[in-house]
Amino acid sequence: MSLKTPEQSRTIMTDLVLPSETNPINNLFGGELLARMDRAASIAARRHSRRIVVTASVNHVAFNRAIPLGSVVTVEAKVSRAFKSSMEIYIDVWIEDRESGEKTKANEAIYTFVAVDETGRPVRIEEIQPVTELEKERYKGALRRKQLSLVLAGKMKADDATELKALFN
Ligand SMILES: CCCCCCCCCCCCCCCC(=O)SCCNC(=O)CCNC(=O)[C@H](O)C(C)(C)COP(=O)(O)OP(=O)(O)OC[C@H]1O[C@@H](n2cnc3c(N)ncnc32)[C@H](O)[C@@H]1OP(=O)(O)O
């Protein structure tokens, strides 16, 4: 049987920015965006694993562009790599120009989800096979990012993070 692809987990959520979701300078609250990304990522993780999933870590968030009130925001999440029970989810955030409809990349983030059983214990999941160049690039970097996240969380010794250390050699 062929492996699942990142495309099969792709989850797209499009929504508006309402006044109750903005900060005093009329841009989307960072926390609101984090919640939207968490929701999209959890569905992508679930689509890949078909199991209960929990957020284990927010590995990276870049708020590169403020998102103004009234914007149409699209959050696109895909599993970039599946390990034993954990999955890296890559999230791209786009805003749409009201006149032209053209989409501009506003932010991106990387989350880690873990598939668990009904008692919360991690369970084995299927591997994933990247197809496009971007998917292959994200797949390749995912082990390094997993090791960095584990080192920062105090769950791995820096000495054991071989893939991460290779960056500096
Ligand atoms: C079907 C389509 C339509 C679907 C339509 C419905 C969709 C409906 C979806 C609803 C989805 C709701 C989504 C709610 C999302 C929350 O909001 S969950 C709430 C927030 N999160 C939590 O409460 C999680 C609390 N933490 C835990 O339960 C445990 O720490 C964890 C995450 C299960 C890990 O447990 P653990 O004992 O550390 O287990 P351990 O074996 O050491 O690690 C397990 C894996 O996690 C990795 N890991 C652990 N910590 C980290 C870390 N900091 N960084 C990176 N990796 C880590 C390990 O490396 C390991 O990876 P693998 O090598 O197995 O791949």
C-alpha cells in the first residue's frame, strides 16, 4: 500500500477578522491567530493519523505582517513529517487583497501534534511521503526541528541531537 502524502492532510480555513479579534491598533490579536492555526493544524494531524491528537509544542511562529481588521485570512495546514507518534505540521497564513483577490503570505508557524489513545498514551502512526519540492524540503528539516524542540523542552540531551548538531559542522 502506498504511503499517505502531505496533500491528503491539507486543511484550509478561511475567515474574516472581526473587531472583537483585534488589538488597540486594529490588527488581529496574535493569540487569535495562534488559536486559528492550532485548529487547522489539529484537523490536518487528525486527517493524517485518524487518531485523537493533542498539541505537544508550538515550535515556531513568525508574525511577519500585521493582519488588519476586515482582512480575509486563510490558514493552510499540512503534515510535513510523521514520526512514531508525533507529527510536524507546517502552517502558512495568507491574506487576500479585497480588490484584486491576490493572496499575500502574512505569517507561518510550525506545530507538533501527538496521536494518542483514549487514555492519552502516544500511539504509532503512519509514515508520510513528501511529493513536491517544498514538501521534500520541509520533510528534510523536520527531524532537526523536532530535536531542537525536544532539547528546549528538556526532553533530549543536546549531545544526542545529531541532526541538529550536523547544522554546525
Ligand atoms: C478526520 C478529519 C476531520 C477531523 C475533524 C475533527 C477534528 C477534531 C480534531 C480535534 C483536535 C483537538 C485538538 C486539540 C488540541 C489541543 O488543544 S490539546 C491541549 C494541549 N495539549 C495537551 O494538553 C497535551 C499535553 N501533553 C501530553 O499529553 C504529553 O506530553 C504528550 C504530548 C502526549 C507527549 O507525551 P510523552 O509522555 O512526552 O510521550 P513521549 O513518548 O515522550 O513522546 C511522544 C512523542 O511526542 C514527541 N514530543 C513530546 N514532546 C515534544 C516536544 N516538546 N516537541 C516535539 N516533540 C515532542 C516525542 O518526541 C515523541 O515523538 P515520536 O518519536 O513518538 O514521534
